[in-house]
Amino acid sequence: MGDNVDTGVYSLQEALKIADDLELDLVEISPKADPPVCKIVDYQKFLYQQKKKQKEIKAKTTKIIVKEIRFGPNTDEHDYNFKLKHAEKFLEDGAKVKAFVFFKGRTILFKEKGEILLLRLAQDLEEIAKVEQLPKLEGKRMIMILSPKLKKK
């Protein structure tokens, strides 16, 4: 079908007759053009190719994954190191890390401890991550967001 391409200008009736003779469909490609641009194709095949293009575009878009790591204001050394290793793994996998300190009851008095803990985490991860949002208190949580540094190829 593609070997003898005819790019002539036809009336609607002529184009419909040609499409009917070839047992194909007349598909409007660009309706806003003057005159409108149409193509004689197998409509089902045309729809299939459109879907395929959309799927390829969707596959190429990157999905951003956000992993959360929760600390308490009095998190001890061992727990901190354990969570630090998890944060490293998440960042190396390309995910963003949302680290937060959760203040229960009266522990809200230790806001400084929570901020120091999050800044220490940022400092320990500075090789592989950059701080996207500095520690910020939101209700009973102090939140900091880290994103992976782009690897140089």
C-alpha cells in the first residue's frame, strides 16, 4: 500500500470513493488545516499505532518514588545507623527520602534535638544526596526531604 503514495487534493466524495475501493477507511489527521488533511488507512491499525505511541511516551516518563524514614527525638545510635543504611539504599535506588522526627506528647520540647538529628542525617548522606527541603516543623512532625544526586556518566 505504501509504494504508490498519492498526495493529491480530492473532494470528500472522491476521497471516500477511493477509500471504499481500497476497502480502507478515510481518517481525518488534521481537521484545522485548510483544506483538512485526511489519510486512507486501516482505522483499527491506526488506533493500535496511536495506542502504542501513547504507551511508549508513558513508559519513558520517570516515576518518582518517595520513601519515608521515621525517627523519634531520642533515637539512639544503633537505630540511627540502621535507618541511615536504609536511607542510603533508597537513595542509591533513585528514590527520594522523606525523613521525619515524630514528637509524641511532651517530646515536642525537644525540637532542637529533632532538628539536629535530621541535619546530622543530611550531613551523613551528603555524598549521595542533596537536601531538597530543610527541616521544617509541621504539627507534631519535623520533616526533611532528600533527593539523590545525579550520577555523572
